[in-house]
Amino acid sequence: MFGAVVVTPGTFGWVERLHSIAIEQIFSPDEIEEKFHEFHASELYRGEGAFAGIEEAKRFDAIRVLLMAMEDQKLPYIYGAVDRTKLAKSLAGTARPLDCAFRLCALGIEDWARSQHPQVSGAIQIDYQDQYLFILDDNTTDKELKKQLRTSYRLLRAAHPYTLKNENRLWHAHDEMYFGDSRESVGIQMADLCNYFMLHHLLKKEGSEEFYEIFVAQAICAKPEPERSQFHDFFVSHDSNDQKSVIELKNVANAKDQTA
């Protein structure tokens, strides 16, 4: 799966403030500089890495505070997920699953952005001011994956015409996708948290449903067309009314909860 949190204009200050409050709940002022680097979802939830030895109650309170921004500011969380077993058996079986999930997520973000425009007589009314998305990915040492994601981005985003033409499927996106250090990005850390608990929900893991419930009202499963109609069988969604099955997903779990 590949998921993104859309930090909309005017909300970042509150998101960053809650991030600081969560840090202060776990570490004393003297410990922050020495011990804290970032909120990595799996470490925070399991009590590993920088959070080893910290009692569960404190760690879970920090998660609640962090996810509060999703609920309070109504930040969209958009993701794409595929069943790797079913994908491997399909005509697209040689495709890299994470790249498929990335394309779904990127197109889902574009669908959300288009939905924010007013419509008159069924036609989208475009305001060319302030309508661009800056996409920041968590950096990776996997050079081949980074190259593949950039290639996919450039294939989806054509040169920018002032019309919503089909050849430019990422109309709202900037001309380049960027990679950043999650330690320096509150947004990436928020996306990591949402991805972690959404994945737990899709895999039907017990114990973390409370955190999923905090942001599920803001969760949007990417359903771009024509991909949704053509490849529905290996798409995965948290919406039980939308998917045919959420079974045989243990292959994803074996990837050590790999999220992006």
C-alpha cells in the first residue's frame, strides 16, 4: 500500500503543534534533543527503537494526540492498496506492487483535488490560482524504486495545459515529485501513522482498531478510472461495500508492514 496525508492550507501550524505536544508527552525537555528523532509508527506502537522502555500508556496517548489533527482539521488521507497474490496472477503480474499502489494513490489525490472545485452544469470550474499540489515522498535508499516512482509520476503528469485533458492525469501536481527525510517532515510522519494503522485494519490485526477509528472518517480509498473497473479484483479497500474480498493478504504482513 501507498498512502498520503493532504495537509491543506491553514492547517499545518496546528498539525505541527500537536506533533510537539506528543513529543512532550513522552520525553522530558532534557531528553528530547538526545533521544527523539521522529515518530516512526511501528516503533511508537510496539515500544521499540527510540521508544523502547516507555510505558504503553504514554506511547498510545502520543498516537492519539498525533491522529487528533486528522480528525480535528479534517485532513484527507488517501491511499492505494493491492493484493500482491492476485496481482501476480493477473495480466499485470510483472508489475511491482508498490509502484501500482503509488500510481493508485497519486491518481486518488488528483481525484480528490478535482472534487474540491465547484461544478456548474456538470462541468468543473477551474480557478488557476492556488490549485497546485506539492507531493513529498519519504526518502528511500532503494535507488531502483525511487527511479521507478519518478518514472510513474512523469508518465501520469504531462506538460501542463490549461485544461483538464486526459493526457495530464495529475493536473494539480507540480512538475516534479520530491523525496524528503521523514525526520524533517511532520507530514510524512503523519502519513506513516495512517498507513500503519490502515494496513493493520486491512490485515485484520487486533489491538490497534482504536487508532484506525480516529481517522477513518477522513480515509479515501483511491478509485481512479479506468483502472478501478479494469483491475478491481486485486484492489483492496477498507470499505467492505466496495471490495469483493480482503483475504490472503498475509504476503503484505510478511513484508514487515511495508508502507510509504
